[in-house]
Amino acid sequence: MSDKAWEQLRSWGRDPGTAAILTDIDGVLAPIVPTPDMSEVPEELRELLRRLSGRCRVVAGISGRAAEDALRLVGLEEIVYYGNHGFEILRPEGEVEIVPEAEPYKEKVEELERRAREELEPLGAFVEEKGITASIHYRNVSPDVGERCKEFVEREGERLELRVTVGRGVVEARPPIRADKGTATRKVVEEYEPQNALFIGDDTTDLDAFRELEKLREEGVLEEILRIGVKSEEGPPEMVSEADLVVEGTEGVEEVLRVLAGES
Ligand SMILES: [Mg+2]
């Protein structure tokens, strides 16, 4: 299986203009570190991506981070970023755009944030400004204030027709549309129309991208696809079982990109 995948990479590398490179960022281009703001993309990997962006159909970073934050971390103006669960797009030399389906909910999210700031921040909760999604953190408050946060966001979310999800110490409200790495993958492919596309990921949310690539191939939109998994202790087992090629760490990712760039 993996010999075939390497051979495929080599053949794409001989005609890189037909290929799209789609990649997660944390755990793929940047090694996982204790806190996300300590993350860094190794310089060699950045230069390799820069060279590839000039040769390939498109290079896209697809991340759960805000698109601006993804750009700051990768440090390349030349590539496209899909951020914030696939809700945001940042094209080369452009400004952050919200995907059109989510745009009608922008004001509602802002209204919820405003109300949460008035009602919940005096109680010790923290309202994080994330643009098209609202996150209210209550990790550092008493359990009853936490309950009040959840109830408040659930009630307001329902009134404003937003989707509310509760995580560990955080309650989030977002537009009630599907947006994930799979929808982002489809948008990149539809916009740039490559013949072949690969996605490199390391975690559960990346599986949506793997599955969307498979669909795009079945639909005949893509000729060839490669799902490349970066193996880790914490990653889901599907990262290995659903991948066409499994690599280790950013060194493994670098090897993949070198082959594509015809440098290995
Ligand atoms: Mg990741």
C-alpha cells in the first residue's frame, strides 16, 4: 500500500500543476507542544511549502485555529487558509472572509457575545472573540455560575437559531450549518479544480477531510487522492486505518513534500 502511495507522489511530483496539497497544521506542520501559542513550523518545512506553492495547483492549510492565527503560525502569505472549523477563508493577500452560508448568522453570534459579556462576565466567565463562533469559558468559576453560563447560552442560542455545544469548561454557539475540514476540502477542490489532491492530518477532525476526498473521487471530481496520516499516541486509530500512507512526525511530512517537489 505505502509503496504505491510513494510512487503516486513521485508521479504527481513530475506534473505538480495538477495537484492540490491540503494539510492540517498543528501536529502536521507544527509539532504538538504544551500550549498552542508555543507552536512553530520548522523553517525547512516552511521553505518547502513556499516552493511547492509556486508549482502546485494550490497549497491550503486547513485548521481549527482562526485563519489569521493559522497564517501567523505557518508564516506564508502565498498559501490559502481555511480556519475556525472551516468557517473562515483567507486567500493570498486577501482579508479573512466568512463562508457565504455562515454570513447571515454573523450578527446573531455578535449579539450573543454582547449579551454574554453583559450577563456572564460580571460573574467571572470569559467571552472569547472568535468571529463567527462564540466561546464562553467558565473553567475558573464556581459550578453554579458554570450552570448559569450553559443555561444562558443554550437559551439565547435557541432564540437566535444558533447551534450550541458544551465542551470541557466552555460552551460554544455557532451557525447551524455544516462546516468542518471536509466542507473546507470540497471548497478548495471546487475553487481550484486540481486533478489530484492529498490531505495530511493527524487527528479526528481530519478524518472529515479524508472522507470528503474519497467522495470527490467517487464523484469523478478528482482523479487520484492521497490520504496521509501522521501517526501519534493521542490520534484516533482511523488515522492509520483510513490513510493511504502513514508517516511519523514533521520529518515524515517533510519527506512527503520533498518527493512531491521532486527533491527526493
Ligand atoms: Mg492536528
